[in-house]
Amino acid sequence: MSISGAYRAIPRLPAAALAAASLVGLSTPALAADAPPAIDTGDTSWMLVSTALVLMMTIPGLALFYAGMVRRKNVLATLMQSFAICCIVTVVWMVAGYSLAFGTGTPYIGDLSRVLLNGIGAHIAKGADIGFTLGAGTPNAVTMTIPESIYMMFQMTFAIITPALITGAFAERMKFSALCVFTVLWSLLVYSPIAHWVWSPLGWVAGLGAIDFAGGTVVHINAGIAGLVTALVLGKRKGYGQDDLSPFNLTYAVIGASLLWVGWFGFNAGSAVGANGRAGMAMATTQIAAAAAGVGWMLAEWARSGKPTVLGIISGAVGGLVAITPAAGFVLPGSALIIGLVAGVVCYWSATSLKHLLGYDDSLDAFGVHGIGGIIGALLTGVFAYGPLSATDANPGGISGSFAQFVSQAEAVGVTIVWCAIVSFVLLKIIDAVIGLRVSRDDEQEGLDMTQHGERINI
């Protein structure tokens, strides 16, 4: 997700507001005290496009990517999960999620000032709007050059894809009713608080000095850890390690992965919250890392098994996209190449050797790609961050890679893992006790398409 790549770049500085605003060419309340914040039409246009691109990542991108990797009897159910999550989280975000994540509040959680999007249209007159101030009234306030409606929608698309990513870890065995309840509760109790910690001007994790340009911690580590916990709580699929669980149609998966790749430009370059040079660099690093990771996974698999697979290269490219996400606006292309190559090889190892070594059934490698890839990217951001990309008048050196920055990144990774794992586990146990998490063995054998939705693919 991304609040602005702005204040993420300014840890531990009382002048965070000045630094954050200047990163994306924005003004601060002090500089704009005599006039309402102006809308920049270029920034607004790019953010409208970016929002649509990120939504495309879930529907149809992720939906097709995951649906192509399950068995035929579960294809419709897998498509349904992504589509239903899009609908559910949209409502949850509108009602309370956005307010809890980006309301001023405290360092730990937002407030209720934007419940039901209260006040979001207060400045609209004759169809025109003005910019808004994130964290208004605080020392770290950031004035945006886009309407709050667009910023809210951009953030909504991140809130949508994160729980949708989790479904890959427990594919083919979770009750749809349990999924719906888990999505609502997890979005409010895990996603929104962590988004606030990392991306709010007051967030306590941002105060540790950690930087996350577009969601390494908030989206990918968060989803990967929740996926691993869910897979462990649910247990393995029936026939895992014995039956043929091969994908139904990798053509769907290739189309889905391609849509994810294109949509990721909105994800990462959009996180500059402006049409500017930083967005351009984020787009370049995103492309390079994805390509490098696809090559890295392909070569590792080729060397080990003798044949490079279609599933392997698309999984590697997604792993590279994941790993570059926290770093996209902080590193140069050469560093992106390294991050991508490392992510491709390590994600291949985690999706094959590590999974079999530890014996968990991460169905579509949500943890192996998103959890591990997110950790790699978050940590390597602390190694390769290039100061001039985040330099400001208030912080002329910017954020550069160093041991101290690496430690800050590790702290952010650690707190994300701990909070997500504990709360996800508790939620799953409560839901299991009340309505049950897993379908019956007979339902799983027949397939979720028929048993959960009464439909099937007739081809």
C-alpha cells in the first residue's frame, strides 16, 4: 500500500512533515496556511490511473493467477474468493478501515473521524475539490496535491489485495463463510493497525526509522504470515503429498501473472503519490526486479530439475515484484537487479525445499513468495537505499543504506510478523469454534465449486 513514499523516507526526524512533503513536491500546513491546498492535475491524473491499475491486480489479475494453479473442481471457488474479498473489503474500508488506518489518532491506531467517509466531500464545490492534509494538526502533517477521495480509493485497492493474497495459502479447503468473516475481522484488526503504524505520519513503526515505499511489510509480509498461520491451523489438503494436485490451467495463471506485473506499476510507481521523477524510478526498478527474479527462479529450477517451468518463471517474477515493493522508490536500477535475482532464487528455495522440509501445505506459495519475498525486500531496502532519492531540504542526505537502517528494517519486519501471527491465530481459532474453518472431507473431495457455490466448470 502506500501512503506517500514521502514520510516513509523521514524516520526519527521532528521535521518529518517538511521532509515528507518535499519528497513529492507537496506543501506543508505551515507553508499553506493562507490558502487551501491546491490540486495538481498531473498528480491527480496519475493517481486515478494507478488506482485502477492496482484494482486490476486483484480482479482479474490475482483471481486468474490463483485460479490457474488449483484443480478444476476449485477454479470457480478460487475466482469467487478474490472477487468477494474485493466487494467485502470495499465496504469495510469505507465504513471503518480507512479511518482506522489513516485517521490521525495515536501512534498505534487511527481515529473515527472518517467513519462512513464522513467529511470526505466537505470541500467539493461545483465538482471541484482541493488537496487534503494527512495527519492534520500534528507535527508530521503532510499536505497532498490530490483529492482525499482519490487517496482513499488508492489505499482501498491495497487493503483489497492483501487479504486476497492470503487465500493462496489455504486454497481448496476453507469454508467460504469462514473466509468472509475472517476477511472482515482481519482487515480491521490486522491490516488497518499495521498500515497506520507504518504509513501514518504518527505511526510508531515509522518512528523506528523503518521505510517501506509501497507495502513490503503492510501488504506482503502481512499477507504471507497470515497465510502461513492459516495453512498451519487448517492443516494439509486431502491427499497432499500423495494425490495429483497439479494445476488445472496454467494459461490462466500466466494471464493473471501478466496482469499483476502491469498492475504493479500502479502499486509501486503510484506510491510516489505524484507524477514525478521518483515515480519514474520506481517504475524502472519494478520492471528490472521482476525480470531478474523471473530469470533467477528459472535458472535455479533449471539447474535443479533439468527443466525450466512456466509455473516457475511466473512465480519468480511475482517474487521479484514483491521484493522490490518496499524498495522501489529508494533504490537505483543496479540494486533492483540484485534484489530481484536474490528474491528469485530464495523464493524458489522457500516454495520448494523449505516447504517440504517443514511440512506445511502453503497451497499456492503465498508465504513462500509474498512472506519470504517481502522480508527479503524490506531488509535489502536497508542495505541499498540511495540517499538522493529521498533527500529533502530538511534531510539533505536522505535515507542511505547502512547497518542502522538495516536494523530499523528488521525491527519493522519483526513487529509485523509478531502482530500478524498472533492476531491471525486468535481470529482463526475463534471463527473455527463458532462456525468452523474447514470444509468436510467429502466436500473437499467433491470440490469447493459445487459444495460451496453450487456451480462447476463444464469443460
